[in-house]
Amino acid sequence: MNAQNDPLRLDPRVLRRRLDRAATRFDGAAVLYREVGRRLVERLDYIRLQPEAMLDLGCATGINTEALRKRYPGARYVAMDLAAPLVAKARRRGGRWRRPPGVCGGLERLPFRNDSFDLVFSSLAFHRVPDLSATARELQRILRPGGVLMFATFGPDTLDELRRAWQTVDATPHVHGFVDMHDIGDALVNARLADPVMDMEHFTLTYSDVPALVGDLDALGLRNALVARQRGLTTPRRWRAMEAAYNHLRDADGRLPATWEVAYGHAWGTDAQTQIKAESGEVRVPVDTLSMPRRTR
């Protein structure tokens, strides 16, 4: 599918605005982000690695900054995210005297030299990239041979209850799509990252009502930023219809469940090149590395 015709494509300007605004409230809503980050850091116990340089890609407010710097105190740490207010908060977590460098930019074009990092750590950020295949190729480029990519990202079951509730109201997408674990693996392999290993688990958070859930999504920068989203305000009638559909899912304690599927994975950097240079000097990129990963509604 062409990216321009993807109904689940995110508007980068709207996404950046959502994340800019979320920076002040992110930490208060980041219960799941902290837990996933903790589990992802623990997975580094099984990786034999002493990095000289590491990139926290999609650092958010720096919720994993302290743990990463404590684990690898001799490594140069770089924080990167799409929104400048998030990066600023991540840098402040480094302390006044050890404030780390920060970079603001999209995850599909990484502003670093080839072979810059021994470790790229990315917790719950890949769902924002417009083309995961392009991001995977960039990760292969900036990882040193033998370096490791360690990541967690949302899977397609995430927010399924909210998605189904909106589908009873209209056919317009209201919830972001998330890439399937197998498509992530395909993107990594096509980018020539080595030995990808992935697994997944489900979390269920519960809320008193729909506004409480939507408030958390807004605080996390996860409110609808789809290009295909309905423009203008949602009418009270349509909002009440969605709430009524969601309220049918209340559990025995009267709470509303929200499912979050999290895929974990790691892969190794190699010296393989996805570009092919012809005798004429022309550089070619194999078509199979340009495929778009599929996302589900």
C-alpha cells in the first residue's frame, strides 16, 4: 500500500503538536510506559554488551534515562524524540552537571553518522513512524556491527475496545493502527538486521469512564492524529453513542477495560548494506526493502 493512501497514516504535524502538548502531563499518565520500560531494560541482562554510545530513541520525558545511564555509566547517552519539550525533559533528568545531549527529529530519518551507536533502545515509539521499513534501514545504518537494537512497541490489539466502540458509530478511523509483530520482524530482516527475536504480551488497564481513558491518551500524545480522521468537533450525539457502546464492556467491578498489546524484540547490527552499487556508479536499493508493513484497524 502506498503511504499516501494508507487510511491509518499519521499526520506528522498533528502528531508533533499532540506530543508537544503532552509533555507537561505525560509522566502522570505513563504507568504502562514505565512498566514496559522497566521490563525492556531488564532484558538487557541477557545481552552481552558494553556500549560506548547508546541512543534512547523515542525517549519521551526520559523515563528510562536514569536506568540506562546507571547500567552503562561509561557510555555516551543520547536522547531523541519528535517533540522538543519531551527531549528537554529527558535531558533535565540527566542532572545539572551530567545533562546528556538531546536531538529532536522524526524516527524515519536519523541525523547520525553511519555506525554511531552500539545500543539503540526504543520503548513504545515505533508506532509513530510513517514507514517502519525506512526506520529499520536507518537503524541498520547507525548501528555498529555487533551492536544491538532493543525495542518495545504497541501491537494491533492495542485499544481494541475503544476502536470497536467507535465502529458502532461510524466508519471513520478514530484510533491509531499498530503494526503486527510479524511485519516488524520482516522489516528488520529486510533491512539486514541480524537474528531478530520477538515476543509479546497483553496488559489491561481499567478506567472509571471513557473520559478518564481519553484523558490519559491525550496526556500520552495518543489522541487521534490520523490523516483520515474526521475534521471538526465530534457531536454530543455521536460521542454518547460511542460511550454507550464502550459501557457494555464494564467488568465485574464496574470498570472499563483498555487492552494494550506490547511486542518486545531485539536484533543485531551488521555490516551488510541494503544499497547495491552498479559498475556505472549508480546506487540501487532492492525493491523488497521498500515494502510497507501492514497495520490493522
